[in-house]
Amino acid sequence: METDVEYSIEVNHLTKYYGRKAAIQDVSFSLKKGEIVGFLGPNGSGKSTTMRILTGLLTANSGSAFICGIPVSTHPEEIKRKIGYMPENNPLPLDMRVGEYLRFRGKLKEISRRKLRRRIEYVLELCELDRARRRVIRTLSKGYRQRIGIAEAILSDPEVAIMDEPTIGLDPHQILKIRDLIGSLKRRMSVIISSHILPEIELTCDRVIIINQGFIVAKGTPRQLREEFLPDSVYHLEMKGSIEALRDKIKSINPQLSLLTEGNCEFTGLRKVTLSGPWDGHFGENLIADLAGQPEIRLFSLVHQEPTLEDIFLAATKRSWEVLSDFSEDSAQNPSNPREEAAVE
């Protein structure tokens, strides 16, 4: 089947019910070749359900999904040759050795004997498992077991890698190792990752998709999502002098900036001030220049703070909760069919 297509993953209006409960509704997104995308959402939001549909382990009630142009619903066996999948809480045979397990999985993936040896050596080196190849899996730490899961997922050199919570339960040092490992896959294959470690997603991924209560509530680059959900910039100042004089000076430079909070630092005696407003690339430079030589205000520090991905995630999910809550109230007053009611449970 022809697979020379623009998108490695293409999802159109997927909906999945468990009984009367809607797990996902009208989910649509796509991944270009070689792109790494973070798939974020609260617990129970539909991340794992979507990933299992993409791997052919679940069937959707409606909608369509394509892996490298191949429809998942009608060619589940063919798409499994295109993907590597690492499920959440990656199940491993604890009594097998690392190299033995990878050989076993390679045979199941129908990798030829000659190619399998090369691929095992490659993933062992890439995942820093060389020294553990003869170790029994039960004797390895959680971090090593996660690396084994990633090694198995990319063993067949798939066009698409799907990883569900690859950093779950890891310490900061292990998370850093896994982040570097996933980053090394960029442009080699398309990767979709779900995770609750938002700083790692921001550092690793090209784009972000946020799902909540089964609906896609945001998607785009971190920069695009900042502009959509938290367009204002925040500035933190440390100063001595008159707050009123500072307020007047700020208004003269940029009337759209407002003073959010003020307080005193116990250790330095400096006043700490927080400002908010639209991004102004020249604000800091202009403020420092205007305050120079003015005795009533002395500026000690000025820091511009951009919203983090965690801030964006909270803003996007909060907005969606409010929208869905309003929708739920309307549905309760004007009920239609059971499935529509179940979608907002």
C-alpha cells in the first residue's frame, strides 16, 4: 500500500464510548514526518484511549485514523508494522535478560535475522543499555526498564513511535536521560508522547496537543499556545522608592501594563513588584533609561517571565472545564439523546 504521504499520523473526528461514557469525542489532529508531538491531558482525559486506537488495539465508534496513509480500522496488522508502541506501565517479562527480550520481540516484529542483530546493537547503544544486555530485567531499576520499553518500541525502525507516559515514576536524573533519548529520535521518525512532566515536553516536542474530558482543547507550538491562552507578559521588579512614582512612570512608557502585586523582601528590604500586560520588547530598556538618575526610584532588578507550558496547560484545561460545564447545564435543561448526555459526564 502507498505510504508516501505528508502525515505519519492523521486522525479525523474520532469518538469512542465505553458503554454510555464518552472517552473521546470528535478528536482530530495530525503529525508530520519526523515531528515530535506532546499529547497532554489530566488523568482520564482520553490520552491512552486515543493511543490505543492508533495502535489498532481498540476500535473507535466513529471517525477515522491513518498511520502513514493506511487506515487503522481496515488494516490493523499492516499499521502495526509501521509503529512502535510503548504502553503506560510498560509490561516486561521480568525473568528474561535484556538482550534475550529484544531478540524475542524482534522475531515477533518479523525482523530478519541479519537485520535484527544490527538493530539490537543499535538500540542498546542508543538507549545506553550496552552494559545491561545480560542482566535479568527484574534486577534493573525503573529507569532502565523504561529505556528497555523505548528500545523495544524503536527496534524495528518504525516510521511512527507512540509512547504513553515514558517518564512515569522516574527521578529527575532518569527523566533527563529519557528526554535526551527521545530528542535523538527527531527527524528519524514521528513520535507522539503523553506525559505529565510538562517541562520535558516543552523541551523535547515540536508541538503540543492538549485533551480534556475527551475533547481536543488546544494544539500548536508552545509559542502559539502562549499567544492564545496567556498573551500577557509578566515582569518582576525589585526596587526602592515610591510605588506611585513607579506607577506613573510605567503608564508613561506603556499604558497597557498594570501593577499586579507589591510586597517587601524580608532579607534585602527591597520592594518586589509584579507587572502584567502585552509583550513589549523595549519596555525594560525604556524603564531603565527613564529611571536613571531619578532619586525617588532605584531599580535593582527587572526580569521578564514568559508563561510556562504548565501555566498554558492549566489555562487551557480551565477554559475547557468552564465551556463543558456550561454545555452540561444546557444539556440538562434540554436533554437530547443518552449519548450526548454521556459525553459531558
